[in-house]
Amino acid sequence: MLKISSISLSGGQGKSSLVLFLAKKLASKGHSALAIDADPQHSLSTYLDEEIENGQASFLEFLKGEKPENCIIPVDNVENLYLLPASDELEVANEYLATSGFGALVLKNRLSVLDKDFDFCLIDSPPQKSQLTKTAIGAADYLLIPAEVTAKGVGSLQRSLEAIEELKLSGVVNNELLGVLPFRDRWFGHHRSKEGQACIEAMKELAGEKYVLPSVRESEQFKKAINQQRTLEELGYAELAYPFDVLVEKLAKTIE
């Protein structure tokens, strides 16, 4: 099972959307995919229309040692896709991880029991430097950083890269950057906005040009796809899904 974490230290950068669309794309290609909602805001669980019922085990219980089969649920109407959902109580996981010793490795160790059950595991992390974010980084083989094509997005990318490097220097984690995915890239016809072009260049300087992926263009169709529980292809906008097609190709080559 290849584990990929979506990391961003600012809100609104596209973390949950990245996991959602990439997980659905992988599932549509016949890969078994596990999506993990490690964010107390539980946006990913909401996007997948999976609300936690009273007494139902979730990601928090999984971290604490609950059996995977009691926590993981199949996503309705999406073959090959499964979810480890978040709940409102997930905030307490930060304290649990902080007192558990090597908190950055807790999720990695827990996921080891699922190595043969799924092809891919996609982890949505919180939008701040927390114990949950650290354990999401520590669990991953590869990291994806979504960044809005704005000055705020460039700043978020810089902070995310610094946080990842800090953990690497500690010797606790050892993973690779898979790519930076620019989000909400504004184009006018065939031309990117001047602000957008400057931001893309800044992203390339920070992360390295080879790591900056094709951008997710600004479009209301992404919100519509989420709200209607449909794919971009089903809405007739397959061209907007191109960045996720590129990611699927990169991941397919990785597992080969």
C-alpha cells in the first residue's frame, strides 16, 4: 500500500479536495483506495457524505488501537473507495499523540496492518502545525502539497516545506515530495493571470520546477462535483481533471 499525505499549513488551499478527487480517480481506475480524514474539521468525510453516528468508531479510535474493520467504511456509490472518517472529537488526538512517545510514527505503525488490503492510502491532514499533521507526514511514503495560486498560497507552501524539512532533520521521518499542486489557478482564455504567473514562478523557486504539477484551474465545476457527489467527467468537464490524471500516472509508475 502506497501512502500519500496531503499537507498544507493554511486553510483553504485544497487539501481535502485533492484527496477527494485523487481518491475517486484512483478508484475509477480499478485501484483500491483508502481515504483517511485526519482533520478535526472533517471536510473530507463531509464531501463523501459520510457522517459519524453516535458510538461509531472513527479515525480517533483507529489511532488508539481499535480494529480497522470497526473504523473503515465503504463509500456509497463509489466502487473501490473506502473511508476512515473523522469526528468532532478528533481534537483530543493531538494530546494523545503528544503523550504517546514518537507521535509522528503512530499512524505509520497503525497503518502497517493494512499494507496488503489497499493499493493506495490518501491522508487529509489539518491546516496547521499540529501533532495530527506530524503523524500524517510521518505515515507517508510521498507528500503532496496543494497551494492556492495567490500570495497566501505561496506563503503556505513555504511553511509546509519548512515543517516537512524540520521533521526530516529530526531523523524521525524519511519520505519524498511527490509534487506541489497549484489550486484555483485563474486563467483568462488561453492566458494565466499576471498574479498567477508570478505565484507559479515563486512555487517553482521554492519547491523546484520539476515538482510543480499542472494546476487546478479556478472553476465552479469543482464545487458542483462535490455538492452533487459526482465526478468532473460525469459533469462533462473531463479536461478539468487533467492534474489528477497526471498524478495517477505518476503514482502508477511509482508502484511499478
